[in-house]
Amino acid sequence: MSLAISTTSIPGDLEEKLSVIADAGFTAVELHEPDFTGFHGSAEDVAQMAQGLGLSINLLKPFNDLEGWGGEERTRAFDRLERKFDLMGALGTDILLIGASSREVSIEQATTDLADAAARAKARGMRLAYLALPWAGSAQTDAQALDLISRINSPNLGLALNSYFSLADGAKPAQLRDLPGDRVFHVQLSDAPRAQGAIRSLKRHFGMLPGLGSLNLAGFVKVLSRAGYNGAWSVARVNEHSPRPGGRTLAQDGYRALVNLLDEVSRSDPDLRFDIPDLPPPVYTSGFEFIEFAADATSGKELTDMLSAMCFRMERKHVSKSVELWRQGAINIVVNTDTEGFAHSAFIGHGPSVCDMGLRVKDADQTVARATALGTPKFSQPVGTGELDIPAIRGVGGNVVHFIDEKSDLHRVWDIEFEPVAKTEATQPAGLRRVDHVAQTMRYEEMQSWLLYYTSTFEMAKSPIVDVADPAGVVHSQAIESPEGEVRLNLNGAEGHRTFAASFLADKFGAGVQHIAFLSDDIFETSAQLAVHGFPRLEISPNYYDDLQAQFGLEDDLIARLRAGNILYDQQGDTAYFQIYSQPIFQGFFFEIVQRTRSYAGYGARNASARLAAQMKHQRPAGIPRT
């Protein structure tokens, strides 16, 4: 068994593709023939290059429209097939992928042609993997393709399966349970959204990485493995409609997605084993231990003024660094203005921003072990006298995530590395209990990397992508959260250059945290306390409240209270959601305060447009142009 990826999945020339594929951890490739024809070298050169990188070429593709030709066209088609066998011999692979013909071909003709092809393959020591295509004129389903193969009954003709073609029309993996595993020569794994109709309508989604869609790929792999399939598991991503980050990132994402899927299957069925790294289980995270900001003296003052206005108190200072701990409820905000170390380098590169998050986990070392086995870089920096060496990894955008557990002294970090400050005048809390969610903004093409990073490392479920209308464009938003909602993350992919989210990225922040939401049990009590301390809240258009009352039929008194506090509102069934936003600081970062009643599970998506319009209006004096 090998872990493979198609060269169609990676941009660049063939040499670049093979290099990043090998670096990502794959052991095999599907060679797309156009990648070879564009290569200035021989097939033997390609074979030698792949071997030097530790890769095998497990399949050559594609060969289309073999069946149904007559006369001279048929002769040319089979001459072309023989040339493919010559090429395969030089490349060192014995499998050729044949796609079902796009033309209407009778069963009798297709059987005759495929039997001839199988006989030629046997004479050359090759195998043909026949792939049903939903838009083909002949074999449109796996069952039809298997029927043809069974009629011919040649050991040199078998099935190629692609999970998208098998499942995207709503079919269940169980339909394949009687499939003879020895007749399956190759399996490609690609995801798709949950089908709403014919598979043809989803063609533009073909090629999503495992874990990005809604298909039951774990069941698909499990059924085929139990049937006896022991060939390559391959990622064949060719979706030109999806974001296209760089080749190295795509290869790393593909490896992480594939290994995570196979690990999921082996955990659900210990009798099924795959040639993948030995991973600790996905990590259950029970909350945010801290969120750390990198700042200088000026931006640090701007941040701490905002924290004071939200009734946070500075409770501790680091024993040897210019680092402060601000607290309210179970929320720990670290403000790092030190002129050395990772936070300072983050400030130099990105300006004032969130540079680090700490997550509470059961076992910090095992968390790092799983993440690094899936390709995430480990993070380390010099540890000073008396400081803890807290396990950490680098996230997708270069940010850092530390892990705090109770197995050692890690959970005592505030007592060990920090000392209390002198008592000051007591500050009445505003009722902020914990971090409700963290929103990370990135370029749209980076969203899949962030999503795979989180869902492969942690026990997290994803929600469908929501397109949010910005006054200057569209932002794609996807929420992920831990099973009990202790950790919620919103991933926001910015397209274009004029959206509020895009302006945040343009100011040299890179992909990172754009806002943090705190949870309150009583939004109106919190709002009153914030008013006493001069909290600079975002001003919402009066027109929003007129529409809100019309939509939900709210009482005049409630609408008046919402309007007076610039509080936004959403309702789902008998649950409700309240939101207060701060004015932006640092040219785009902001805080949010929320209340969830009766287990409201969303994020107020209907309010996003009103919030974005208000933020754009607020930011214009700072240099954001009108559209």
C-alpha cells in the first residue's frame, strides 16, 4: 500500500511537482501524461528523478475514448495504447488509467474493445484500471464498469474508483460491499459537498481534498479495505474552481487530509491497518487558556485602554519580560511588548496582532506529536531561567499555538512565570465569563489549509461555508468547534481587495486573528457596565433596527434597548443571540461581546452585513477608500 497524489494536484513543472510531493511525505504519484509531455527529458529521466526522491510512479493517466472506434480510428486507438505501454515500461509503472468513453458505445462493442486491450496489456505485463464516469456515454456507474470487467474476466483489467463518482449522487459506501477487492486496481479519494441532485450538477466541485466536503469517505475506505483492496490510496485533486495556493501547501494539505482520513478509519476498525505514521488520537481541547498579543509601547497602550474599558484588570507581570496578564472571569489576555523573542519578531513582521494562543488539552506532548506527524512544524524558542518549556506548534500562517495540560506544571504557568502586581482600585467586572469564539481572517485560497489543520489535529466539527456580503465584496465564512463548544473558531476567507477583511490583511497582518468574542450571561447588564467605563462600541445604522423588528416581531421596549446599546440580535427557533462590537483598533482588529440564550448555536450570520457596513464607515477616515 502507498500514499499517492496526482501530479494534477500540484502547480509547477514536473520536477517541482515531484519534489514537493516527496517533501510532503507521499511515497507514490499518479503521473498525468501532459506533465510528462511538457518535461524536457526522457521517461527514464523521470523514473530516475522520482526514485531519487523516494517516489514510485504507480499509475499513468489518462487514456480516454478507447472503446467504440471502427476501421482506421480503431487501429490508431490501439496503436496509441501500445505506445502508452512503451512509455509505462520506461517510467517503471504497470497501471494505465482508462476513462470510460464519452461517446455512446454498445455493451457488446465496449466488451470487445476492452477484451482486446486487456489481452494486449497481458502480453506487455501491464494492467488497465477502468474508471466509470458519470458523464460518459457508456459506463457511467461503478456497477456498469464492474459488469464490463466481469464479462471479460481478465486479471489485467480491473476497476479504478473515485469516491466522488461513487458517492456524490447520494449513494452509500455499502453499495460497494460485495465488490471483489482483487478487481480494484486503484482508488482515488476526493470529497464534495452533500449532494442535492444529479452528480452532473456537482461536476465543478470535483477534486476537493478529503475532509473539506461532506461525503462519507471513511465508510468508503472501510468498505474497500474489508473487501480486500490493498493498493494505493490517492488524492486526485483537479478542481480548478477551488482555491489554488502554492504547490508545497497543496501537497502538505493533501498529505494531512489523506493520513487523517486513514487514521480515522483505523481507529473505528482496529483490524484495518494502513502504512501511515503512528498517531496519537485527535485532541479534545477544553477551552482557551490564553490569547497573546504582540505590540509595542504605543499599540500596547491602545490595547490595554480597550481592555480597561471592557473592565479587565492587569493582575500579573512576567518576572523578567515586558509581558502583562489581563484577566476577567476565565479569560486570560497576555500583552507582550518585550523587545526580544518570538512576539517581537511577530510585531516587526505583522504589526500589533495576536501572535499566540494557548489551548487547554489533556496531554500537551501528545497534541504536538499528532500535529507534527501530520506535517505541522513544531515551535520552540529559548527558555529563560525559571520559565516553562510549553509544548507548541506553528499554525498555518506562522502563528503559534501553545498547549496547557494538568499532567505537569504547565497549568501553573501564571504562578511560576508571573508575579502579582500591587493592588489597585477594584474594577467591577462587566460579566465577561470566557472566550466564546475567535475569528481568523485569511485569503480565501488559504482557507482549506486552516480547516484541515484544525480538523485533523483536534476533535472539531465544521459547519457549511456561509457567504457574507461585505459592502465591497464577499467574505466566505466557515465555523468549526469542539464537541461541547468550549473552543469555537470562525475562518473567514477574503476575496478581492476592498472588503473590510481584505483591508485587515493588506495592513501586513498576514493570516491571523481579526476578532475575539467574549461570552456574557446578561448582555444588557454588561452593556451598562461598559458604558460606565467608556467602552468605544461600534455604531450600528438605525435602519438595521427597523428591519429587525419587522423580521422577528420584537417588542418596542426590546428594540429600544437594542438600539440604545448598539446591540445586534439574531433568533433561531426559541434561541437568541446578542452581539456588541468594539470600534476597530490596529486598522482592523476588534472585540465582540455576545450572549447565547437557550443554546443558540450560530454566530449571527444575518448581522454580518450590518456589522461590516458599520466597520467600513468607521474605518474610512483611517484611509480605506470608498468603493
